[in-house]
Amino acid sequence: MKNFTLTQRLTLVFALLLLICCSISGWLQVHSSKQYSQAVIQRLSTNLAQHIATSNPLLSSQGWNGRSVHTLFNQLMAVNPSVEVYLLDKQGNIVGNAAPAGHLKRQKVDLLPVQTLLSGAEMPVYGDDPRSLNNEKVFSAAPLRVNGEIEGYLYVVLLGEDYDALANSAQINSAIYTALWSMGLVALFGLLAGGIAFHWVTRPIRRLTQQVSALDGDGIAALQTYANTPAQSHRRDEVSQLQQAFRRMAQRITEQWQTLSQQDQQRREFIANISHDLRTPLTSLHGYLETLSVKSASLTPTDRQRYLEIALAQSRKVGRLAQELFELARLEYGVVKPQKEPFSLSELVQDVFQKFELAAEARQQRLLADIQPGIPQVFADLSMMERVLTNLLDNAIRHTPTGGEIEVRLWPQGNKVMVQVNDSGPGIPLELRPDLFIRPSILNHARRHAGGLGLMIVKRILQLHDSDITLVDQQHAGACFRFSVSVS
């Protein structure tokens, strides 16, 4: 059974059930045929006992007429050997019979079936067989009266012992022959019809099995081809639903595979970018340190100080880049989760302004805050929102010329607080705006001038807060970024 296909298993189970049904049907056929023939015989012979009792004086006021009984038994045995005649008293005891010695097994017959037959019950009616301890047979019976009173019964077994001896063999052979032929024909045509039906029913399963087997050999290419195959018309049978479910699973696997491929490409780009971003400042830092080491004795104090300042600047650049890469990696891979709490965004803006106050004064820039009254508290991660404002203000200060202005505006809008950061710098060229929030890649020269890590960190933080940042078009020069924060 383990090595059989689904079609073979269904066919085998169907054949077994078919044979069982044919066997039960054959037994019922033989039983009903036998019962029908006995009912017919009993109906035809229902008046036989009455006719015998009327034609032959078996009982008189002096008792049983022995000569008439003996003559009657001899005549009946000669005319119809299949019948057996018995004389019963009114209690059912057998008082006369023609059975050979040793063949009589009962000395008394139950009179209830006799009364049932005489009352006109539906035939066949079975009574006790005096020549058997267990069998019952169809019979004919008639009461024997003396002066109007029932003194006994004439009990005639219609299918006696001799009939059984002759009929059983022929009946069994005929029944077996008929049953075998009928069962054989039914089994043959049933198996043929069942095989065709099972082949038709299991055809979608075989097709699905072939498709799954093809995936084992061809891999993801076959899975993508199967996922892109147009679905058939929707059906309600289980096999069609299984095919639809497998197609949906193939589509999900294909989408996940594409996502993994994109992530792998991004990972390789990310590693290449890290190497490129760190290589330039580290090379410069190494060069100036090597110069200081080799030419330390010949350098003037002014050159030595200048080389040290350049090396320190490159070192700070490496440190800032490493910190940004570390923060971006933590955000991208879900290490950091926002710990939201209610706080005042207006106060946070003032705190961030204090952080950049000295840097702005050094560049002769002005920090302006346009905060509308009645700003509600927002519900977000305080440290992450501080990081967003810090990155945006840092970019604005670095790209705004001397004497410029940097403005932060806050205003309520529905269940959000809108935040806008403007500067009076040269602005962002149109060709760079589509890729502004995309990590720059050295593998794709078209994206070399995309946004930096700072804007990527800002975008990822806002995505964790179900928000986003947009670049607002302005008529005058300068960049303008806008985002929203949900209120508590």
C-alpha cells in the first residue's frame, strides 16, 4: 500500500467495497428468491391440509382412525414425496407420523404459527420442523373437529426432508453460479467505470504533482514561472482550491525571494559604500600622520600644526561616519524600537537650537523658530525626534552660506503637528531630488550624488513613527523639509 499511487489506492478500496456489496447483494438475492418461492408454495398449498382432512376420516368420537392414517401417509408419500404429514393433538403433541425411525427430532410442535396461518396472516408463515431441532419450514395446517370441537390438527410440512436433500445441491449450485456471474459482471464494469472516474478525478492532482516535481529540478525559475501562470476559473472542488493555494504560495515565495535578492544587493552595496566612505578619510589621515612621522624634524611649527588639524578633521569625519553607519544599521535591522511617550515638541526645538547656537554664531547664521500657540504634546520617541531635528539642522547649517537664516516652523494640523525646516542656502538641484533619501552607491554611478546617511536616518526614524519626510518646492533659494508627528 505504501508504494501505490493515489489512483491505485482508490481503485483497490473501490474494488474491495464493490466485492463486499456484490456479496451482500447476492446473499439478499438468494434469500429473497428462496423466501418468495416458499411463499408461493405455501399459497398454492394453503388448503392442502383442509382437503386431506375433509377427504379422509382421521378422527372420530372413538379416537384416531389408525387405518385411515396409515393409508393416508402411504398415499401422500407416493404422490408427493416432498411433503411430510403429522397428526397433532390439541396441545401440539405429535401423535401420528410416517417418519423413518430416528428421523423425528421433536415430539411437539408450537401451535402459535398454526394459529397465525389459520387466522389468514401474510405468507410465508414458518412453523417447527419435527425432523430438526432448529429449522422452520412453510406448512399447511387444518383443524380436526369432533362434534364441532377441535381435537387435533393435521400438520403438513410442504418442503420436507427429501425435498431438502434433492433441492439444496441444485439450489446452491445455481445460486453460486448466478452470484458469481452477476458479481463478476458488476465487478468488471464497476472497476472499469471506477478506474475511468478515478483517473479523471485525480488528473488535477497528478498535474499538480508534476508541477511540484518540476520545481525540485528547476528551482526558483520554475517557481516564478508557475507563480506568473494565469489562474484558471475558480472552482469549488478541493483539488482546484489546493492548486490555487499552491499558486498563492508560489507567488509569496517569489516575492520573498525578490525581497531577499534586493536585500542581498543592498547589503553588498552597503559594504561597498562603507569601504568607499571610510577609505578616503582614512587614506588622508594616514598620509598626514605618515608625513608628520617622516618629516617631523624638517617641518615648521606652522606646517606641523596645519597637518595635525587636517588629520584631526579627517579623524572626526571618520568618527561621525562610523556613528551614522552604526545608527543606520541598528534602525534598518530592527535593533532599535521607538519608546513612545508624550512630550512637548516646542521645548525640544528650543533645546536643539541651544545645541547649534555656537555653530550658527561662528558662521554668522540666524536660527529662527516660528511656533504657533497651542501646539499639543506629541506621542513619539523623544531621543529619535531629537535625532531627526539634529540631522536636519546640521545639514542646514553646513549648506547655508555665511549670514543666512535657518527656520523651524511648528503648527497643528488635525491629529498631527507639522514640522518644517527651511534654510536660505543654494537649495537642492532638481536632478538630485528623486534620490535624495536613497543611500549613495559606488556600484551605480547614477546614484553617487543621492542623499547622505543623515537623511536616510531621518527617513527611517520617521517610518518607525508611521510618518515620512518630503522636500517642499519653494520659489526662493534654499531647502525646505517637512514631516509630521502624531499627537498624544
